[in-house]
Amino acid sequence: MYLYLSLIPEALIASMLGPCEFGSYLAVGTKKRTLGQAMFFSIEGYRKSAVFDLAEAEKRCVPKPGGEPKHSVYLSIYRVLEQVPMEVIRNLYLVTPDGRVLELEASNKVAESVKKYHLYQEICPVHPRIVSSLDPRDFSRHITSRETPIHLPRILFVDLRLGELADEPEKAGIRDLPYYAIEHLRDCLIELKNNPEKHTKIVDRIHPQSFPYRSVDTGFYLGGRGELRFYPFPAQEALQTKYYEWWRSASIMGDLGNP
């Protein structure tokens, strides 16, 4: 039995499928009639829990009468990320709308930021889009600190490309940035620049969890109180060679359902 922490939407799921098969199942279903971006963590070494009924999952996660593997047994769909211990959360898997899977491993070193401003997409458990003058480590501390009036116990977010807007929001060109309402994004960045005491600004409070993978900059960050784990996104050269099939799918189909 495998355990997965689905992030779009949030859920703890047991399955007999390995990560690639499970990712394809989440994105396109068993009859290949749907299309949808998916994202999940693998969970390893999780044997006992006072919150989730893992024993019941073991009983239910068995082959179907015809021998077909059980695709999914849902253990929870509420406040999962904050309640699964950080030490059992392993690799992050990014799934394209047509079911191709990219595996990201955590890095021991968080990327050093050289940008003045950042664009973050919060993914789980909430998903507004935010601009900030804080680097990923400080942003994670801010959003999970009990001293912040509105805070979360844990957060997964992605650092998105801003291009030239990251340094000179007033004059910078848009280039190939794949965002709608781009002038609103520029206005939010200018507001941060004109108010140095303000460190975050919501661009879109009801933004969907999904987004084009081609918009990812440094990678994904899993933060909690005093904890930060970094999942670096592959460099362009690796995407065009080692991960070509996944990247081609992400580039062609990546805007499906993504505003």
C-alpha cells in the first residue's frame, strides 16, 4: 500500500498504484476522459497516527474482485497537510493535465534569492496569489508565525517567474510572463515598492490552485513553524533533455484550466 498527500485538492489517499500510475489516475481518471493538473507528496514510514485510521486503509486498499489494483482509498479531505508529520513527507510529484509525472526531491539547501520582489502562489491549504518583498524563507516564517494576525500552521507554495518585474516593476517589459491582469500585478508590485514597511500584497485572493508549470521560477517550498523544505524546479536544459516528454506536455497542455 502506498500513501499520498494530494494537494489539488487536499486529501490523504491510500493506493495500490505507484507514483507515476497514481499521478496519471488523478489527472485523467481510469477511462482517460478527463484532463486536470494534479500535485501530490509521497508519504513513507507513516505507521501510526492518532488522527488518521491507517489500519482501516490497509483493510480497504486491496485488489478488486477481478484482480485490478485499488486506485484510491480516501482517509481524509480536511486539514491534512498540517496533521501529517513533516518527517514522513517525501518527494513532490507534478502531474500535467494529460497525466505525465515529474518527481522532485527535496534539497538540503534553499535557493538564495537575488530578486527584490517575488510572486508566490500558495497551493495548500489555501491558494491566494501574493507578491512579496520577502524571500521564500522569510515568507514562510511570516505566513506560519503565530505573531502574524492571520497565519497557517503549514504551507506549500511555489515561487513564480516575474522576469524584469522582479526588479523594476514600473518600467519592466512583460515579455513572456503567462499571467492574466498583468497590469494589476504590476500595480501590486509598485505598491510594495512605494511602501517599504509593507512586505506582502494579495494579487488574487481566490486564485485557483492550478497554474502553468512554465511559470515556475526556483521551485516549491513546504514551510512550517521553524521548518522549510525546498523542492527545486529543474533547470531549462534538464527540462529540454532529461525531462523532455514531461516538459513538452506541460508546455502544450499547461494552460488548460489555468487563468
